[in-house]
Amino acid sequence: MSIVIGSANGLSISPERICDFYDKNWARKIALSDEEFYKWQFINNPSQHGTDECCVAVDGDEIIGVMGLNQRDFYIKGKRLKGAELTTWVVSESKRNNGSGPKMITYLKDQYDVMIGMGISQAALPIYLRNGFRYLKAIPRYVAPIDWDAVGPFIEAAPLAKKYNREQLMLTDYTISPNSPPITDRIYNEFMLQHCSFSRNSKDASWRYDQHPYFKYEQFIVNNSCFVSVRIDRDVDGFVMAHCVDIFGSHSDYKAAISAAINFAKDNGAHAIDFFGTNTTLCAELNEMGLFSTLDHDFFKFPHLFHPVEIRNPATTSLIMWAKNGLGEILDLGNLHVTKQDADFDRPTAQAFVK
């Protein structure tokens, strides 16, 4: 066996072949088996420059492993680095335990300055940890129920939950204006000087939200200082679920941005909205405003999956992080801004992409 590791582009492997590999080797139907979605995710974003940098292991002409990889600029407090979002990693069952996994990670460490991934399996975790990655078992997630009658059948809640929500949820006033490239760039250029994040400039926003092949997002600016993106999922069994995919901008207007997202969800018929991310300053505002923490409030258990609706513990996902330099700054979650818009965590389910 002679295993070769490289990028799909460097090995001249077509998206069609990789999509077929995902289709045959992933246990469930997955969006990465759809070529339209694959090209949007891995080739069309502003940092890819039209090339496919997914990490592929081959044995002769046979693909034996793929690490879905989205190359994106990453900023550590204003310093631009070569970053990679690691998504779905799979090795064909008959080729496992042959050393290809560690070789893929070693290859990637030579190519990138920063790597971040979500939803790490227990099988893959030891390989990451042995290669210097750091692990966060559960990313904070906060939920605001809007219509208890609609959400009720799908949650597990003690009597305290409804009383806590009714008495504690505190919204504030705000102004909303349309999103525009100059405003988004101004907000992110200020934000990145104090944070660690994948690039969120106007070109990234256009790719991530306007060009998505399946989902529709609403982007708006709050108090001329915070960018907000919300997606509403109307295909959930029995209720309408809103996801605040991202908030970034001035700390002083986080409460206003959260309030705007909740009211947008309410005005558009959502029965609940969730907020997901590492930024401890944003999480502190969500906590102070009285939203439920899926990690800390044991009296309120909310679904983690929606197709079908399923409660899991923890009702969120995990995170792995690696950097050649500056890992300590990334591990300080007051600096790190990773949300649902990152690392392919907002991927369509089979119901969304099967045509």
C-alpha cells in the first residue's frame, strides 16, 4: 500500500468523485454528496480562489479518505493567517487503522496556520489530541422560546422553566438598517482587532448567506454597529425554529442585536430561536437577558437535532482548535468568535437537499 496525501486540486480529483465517496462511505445521506452544495462549500468561497483544498488520501487511483476542508482567512486580533475549517472527515471502512488518518493531520499542519472543526467523533478525537489540538466538549447555546404551546411537545421542562422565561427575558430598544458591504466591512474591521475569528467581511457574507444553494438568510445591521444573520427553518415537525447564525460588532450593542434577532423571529412566525457560539462576552449578555442555557439549565431540555426532532445531552456540539502560533489567544474564549455560521455547522439535512 502506497498512501498519498494531498489536496483534491493538487491530486486532480474532481468534486464528482469526492461527492460519490461521501455518498458511499457516510452512514447517512449527507449534503456533501450533492455536487452543487460541495462546490459552494469548498470551492466558491472568497479564500479558495476557485480551487478545491479538501484533504484527500489515495491509494493508487482509489480514494480512501477525505477531510472536508474550507480554506478561510483567520484573524487573531487583526493578524491575518491561513485558516481552515475542518468539516466531515471519513476514511473508508476497509482502509481504517492503516495510518492514513495521522498522515492527513500531519499534512494539514504543514499547510495551515489555524484549524478549527466542530462535532468531533470519539473515534477521531484521539488523533486530534495526539497532534496538538485542543478540545471543547460543548459550545454554549442559548434558547428563547417564543410560543410555548408549539414548542412544548418537543422539550422537557420543569415548571420552573416557563416561570423563569416569563419573568426574566429582558429585551431592549434598537434600530435596524439594511446590510450593505461598506457597513459590514467597517463593523468587521473594528471587531477583528479585538477577536479571533474566521473572516466575516462583506465578500464572506455574500458567499455565506446570499449564495447559499439551499438556505435563505436575513442579514441586517443593529444600531449601526452590529451585524446580525438569522435563518428560519419551517420544515421542523410541528414548529418553526429560528437560528441566529451570527452576531458580531460592538459589545455595547449586543443586547440590542439579540433583541432584534428575537423580535425578527417572532415577527416571522418562529416558535423559538437559538444562539450558539464561543464568545463569552456575547454569552454573558444572553445569560443576563434571561435566555435558557442548554448547558447550565437542567430544568429546560431543548432539541439539538430537528430532522427528526431529538433531544441530546449536551444539546450542542464540540470544538477542536489548533494553531502554529497564538493558540493561547484562541483558547481564551473571550477572544474566540465561532458561531453557527462557521465550520459547516449550519449544513442542510437530507430533507433540504434531496431533489
